[in-house]
Amino acid sequence: MSADISQLGGLQPSEPLDFDIYQSASEGRPFPKKGRYTLRAPDAFPSTAFGVSKAGALSVQIDPTIVGPTNEGFTLRFTRVSAKTWQRRDGVVSQLGDYLKACGRTGKLSSDPQEQADAAAETANAIYEADLDWRVYEKGTGFVLDGMEKFPSDGNGGHLPYVPSPTVKDETTGEPKMLRANLQVTRFIAAGA
């Protein structure tokens, strides 16, 4: 059977693919395990990286990339920090403040959202450390699973980076839909700590 793509016009040929040596994304790059990693901030913060949190505070999408000690090049997508403050034993803090401190920020930062956004933008390409762990969130049902240790065993002393949905079934097989883990920052490590 031949597909009719004659109506598309202007298509350019791509490079040929050799499926005898072809690796899928999951084969070539194992999912990072829970642990401490060195990360690199994005090389720029476009206007779309800034938003407003549910509480009305500045929110910044920081999407870091792992640079070591393993899984180099893996990007943590949809990673946001908020400027919403709360009281911690060491004073008034925020997710944005923890991120900026990990990137080496010192001194004081005002409550002005523009100054906060500028401070976040200044972290472009900054290298910092953070503790990472696995998380699944199923938006439609609100199902959440936090922590690599709570994921199914892979039979080799590790864990599988996915879990079956407790409520949603695959329409074609009737089996539970598989939910893939996301990697999240659980703690930013202050520079020099």
C-alpha cells in the first residue's frame, strides 16, 4: 500500500535511517536516578519563561540540563520556581530564592517582580547543584506518586520510571495506561554548601 502525499508539495528528503543500528530515546539514554546532580540553567530566558503563580507571585520556568555526574544532556522540562515567600527556620524564603542562592546569588533581592525576573534572567548558563527525584502526576485524576523508591522494581535492584494509572485504561487494550515519571528538583543546594 502506498501513501498519497502528492498534495503536500515542497517536501525535502531527510537523511536515510538504518534501523539495524537505530536506538530509541529510552534505549540510548537511561532515565536519571534519584540523587544529587550538577545542572546548567538555560542559555536564555524568553518572555514565555515568566508567568504568574496561582498565588499571584512571579513564576519562572528554569528547565535545567544535567551536566553531571551522569545523564549529561538530560533536560528537566517544565521546571518552575515561584517567588511566593514563606517562613522557614532560616528566615523568609521562596523557591526562586533557593534557585538564585544555588546559582551563587548573594546580597538582598527586593520584592519587586521586575527585579526578581531580572535576577532569574541573569542566571542564564549558570552551573549549580540540586537534589532530584522522580514524580508522576496524572492531571485528569490528580494521582500523584513522589519518590523513586515507590516505583515498581526493574528486577535488577533498580526501579522502572513508569507506573500503571490506578484509574485510566488504554482504549485499545483495556490495560491500565502507563504513566512516565518526570524528574523534579526536590532541593536546590546553596552555592558553596
